[in-house]
Amino acid sequence: MATDIQHVKEFILLLRPELGAMDNLDAYIAVTVRKILIYCNIVSLPPELVEIAGEMVVDVIEINKVNSTEGGTGTGEVKSIVEGDTTVTFDFSSNDNYRKELNRYFKDYKAHINPFRRLRW
């Protein structure tokens, strides 16, 4: 599995070099690869699934970024500002649309992964 993780990491760094600075990138990759291996009932990642795994990892990272901004620690678009007692309201509806799009896209991964599933006897 270590070589699978390395191959996926190399692909991710080609797509998004800035993710190389993430401390937990290997953890995201390991979890995603393990889920694919369990789903497919296989012991190593076929070369054809390296790109799919890399795209899934990037999408998971993006979803986590969106979720953290909705928790109030990030930035959304400012919806309104009231000056007396200073109230700022943020609009996260664009993040909701983005998350819905990513969820729809995640469902499309099954179509790419299903041909690699093996029956367990």
C-alpha cells in the first residue's frame, strides 16, 4: 500500500503542487486508497485508479475546506453589516452549491471504480 500512496501523492502534486505543504496529505491519501481497496476487494491499487484516487483526495480536501469555513472560522461572502453593536452576517449559500456539486461528482466515482471490484469467495 505504501507504493500506492506514493503514486497517488505524485499525481496530486502534479495537479496541485501547493498541497505538498500539507502536513496531513499522506493521511488523506492513505484513507482514500484504503477505502478504494476495501470497496474493490483488492490488495493493491491498479495504475488506472491512481488518477481517480488523486482526484478523490483533492475533492475531500476541498470539501473539508468548505466545511471549516461554514464553521465560522473561515470567510464567506458578507451578507450584511450592522454598525450599532457591530453585527456581520456571512452568506455561505455559494459554499452549499459547491458542496452539492462535489457530492454529485463523488457519486460519479463509483462508475470509474466499479469495473475494478472483485468478488470475495
